[in-house]
Amino acid sequence: MLDPLSLTLAAGAGMAGGAMNALAGGGTFATMPALIALGLPGSVANATSNVALQPGAIASAWAYRNGLGPLGGLPIRLLATITFVSGLLGSLLLVWTPSDLFDVIVPWLLLVAFLAIALGQRAAAWLHDRVTIGPATLIVAQVLLGVYGGYFGGGVGMMVTATYGLLAGQSVQSMAAPRTLMLATANSAAAIVFIATGIVAWAPCIPMILGGILGGWLGAKLTGRLTAGQIRAWTLFVTASVTAVFFWRAYG
């Protein structure tokens, strides 16, 4: 049983994470540190964070449902199916990773996620001018994104946006619907594995779920009111700060 302060921290982190996922991705940067601060091991905190953000991701995906359509010549249902199967594999890899090893790996995963958020859109634009990505390449990329999403998930929303940017060259806002669907799909696959294997800490997870639902809904509503620059600046600030703290905690 959590005390009122811990309940408030869990719910507030869930709200922030849900909103970040709806706006640009990176919700794990809000929820996972809060769970570790509450005393959970890294792997358990990651699994609990994933499950806690899942209802919010579904709420966001539902809010964006009218913006879904084929991508790169592939049906959105096919991409979602690939993401789900790959997410199952990624989450199993997390379950098989010893907690001590995961604590060493996680700062580097956060760094990868931060770089994806910081450079993903620019890299996508650079590549889009120089290469053509076909359906087969998109399928391979979707498999890798699904595995990463199931294993860790931090920054996967921006990675999805960057990947799709290679195909369509569209704005971040126009990719909100498919990005959010893929995030929700990978999280769903991971949640099944994490719940089935019993590594979810439910005491902080429940208030975080409630906060995540509200945050996901609010984030989807705010997308059209905030500029891409404002969303990017806030996301980079949060992700850079959390990454620095985790490196200091692990190696300082």
C-alpha cells in the first residue's frame, strides 16, 4: 500500500507520461524514473511503466483514429500486426534480462531514445532527400521498432515518426495517428507478457494508469494547439535531464 505522497507521484508521472506519448513520444522518461524513485528495480519499473501507460496509449490512439491510413503502400493493419508480434519478442527479451544487467543497460537505452528524439526528424529529412525506402525496408524497420518498443519503448514514438518521415516527408503532427497506434500496439504486446510473467508492481501501477489515461487524452487535445517547436523543446528538456540523471546514478 502506498502513502498519499507516493500515490500522488505515481499518478502525476502517469499523467505527464501519457501526455508526452500523445504529443511526441517519450512518456517512459516521466514514468520510469518515478517508479525507480519509489524503490522498484529497473526491469520491474520498466515493465510497470509500460503497463501503466498502455490505457493512455489506447485512449490517444482512439482519439487519433480518423487520421489512420496506409503508409508506404502497406496497410496500417499489417504494420500493426508486425509491431504486435515484434513487441512480444522484445518484452520476452526484457523478462530474460537480469535486473542488474538491465540497470547497466538502461542509461544507454535512454541515450539512444534521446538521440532519436533530438535527431530523428532531421535525420529523416536528410535521408529522404537521398534514398528511397520501399515496403520491404519498412517491414524490416517495423520489426526492429516493435522489438525495441516491447523491450524498453523510450523514444520509440519519435523513432516511428522518423521512419515514416522517410516515406512521406510529412510533418510530426500528420504522423500522430500512426505513431500513436504503433506505440499502443507495442505496449499491448509487452503488457501481455509482463502481466503473465508477474513482474508488474500493481500498487504504483494503478494510480499511474489513471493518470496516464487523463494525460493521454489531454495530450491528444493539445496537439493541435501547440507548435512543433514547443512540443520538441519540452520533450528534449525532459529526455535530456532524465538521461543525464541516469548516467550520473549509474556511473557517477
